[in-house]
Amino acid sequence: MTRRHYPLLRLSPDAAGKLQHDHTRTLVRLAQIETELAELERQVRAQFGAEACWLLRNNARNAALAEQLKQEIAA
């Protein structure tokens, strides 16, 4: 087993408290977004069917990947 040594991040107490606060706030927001997404998918399935939900999800994923690729090519 290989031991990896990671650099130690040293923060002042104020900076550490802010980082922890920002992290907690971000996790709460992420949970809220996941809940909203689950409800949106449930409603799309109920109104348009599971196949439409699957198609929308795949199209959105492909569009996001295409945009990332464009940005990588431009960089």
C-alpha cells in the first residue's frame, strides 16, 4: 500500500470558519437542487412519460458535454 502525503492546508480560525460555513451552505443548496430535480423529473414522467424524461436528460447531458468540449478546444 502506497502512502500519499498531501500538503497540509493551514488556515486562520476566521478563514476556517468561513470555509466551513461556505461548505455547509453549499451542501444545503446542493441538497435543495437535488430535491427540486427529483420533483421535476417526477412531474415530467407523469405528464409526458418516462421516455420523454429519458430523452430530455440525455439531450441536456449531450449539450453540456458539447459545451465543455467547445470550451476546451477554445482554450
